[in-house]
Amino acid sequence: MKFLIDAQLLYGLKLLIASSGFDVIHTDDLPDKERTTDNQIRRISLNENRIVVSKDADFVDSFYVQGIPKQLLLISTGNIRNKELYSLFKANLPKILDLFSHCALVEMNNDEIIGHE
């Protein structure tokens, strides 16, 4: 699996996911860095077959309306401390990966991980 992490999420999440052996890029790795547009992210996700990781509900809209990105990890935790977000990712990464084997949209909030068809 390959991932593309949106700008509003910490660069450290890239390092956390990469430490599990996955190919991960963060928008800070791209030429336009945090100014990378949602359309650029969508295009990269399609061209490189990457799961978009974002808090941005606009990706949910484009996922359902256009089918882009093909896979999306929506982070719907609201504003939480960075340490809490890292802990959630670390504790739930195996479940997230498992859900992507049969779900195209996975949502992580403070209490649960939900796979959407």
C-alpha cells in the first residue's frame, strides 16, 4: 500500500506509517508543499495508486461523486493533541490496513475505525 498525507496532518504521521514499511509521501515532500491543491493530490493519488489520508471533507465529496481518490482514509478526530493522534494511528494501523483490503473509504475518529463500502 502507498499513502499520500494531506497538509493539515503532521509530517510525523508519514514517518510513523513509513516505519511500518509502507511507501508514504506527505504534501511537504511535493514541490508546492502545503500549497498543494486538492486536485493535485487527487491526480497524484490516481497516477501513483496512493491512499489519500486527510481530514478534509472535500475528499469525501469527490470520493463519492467522482470516485477520486480511489481510496481514502478520513481522519475525523477533530482537534486533538499530536501525541493523541500518533497514539491512535499506532494502535489502529493494523485494523486500518485490514479494512482497506475490502473497503475504499476508512474513517478513524477518537473512538472507532469504520470501513465504508
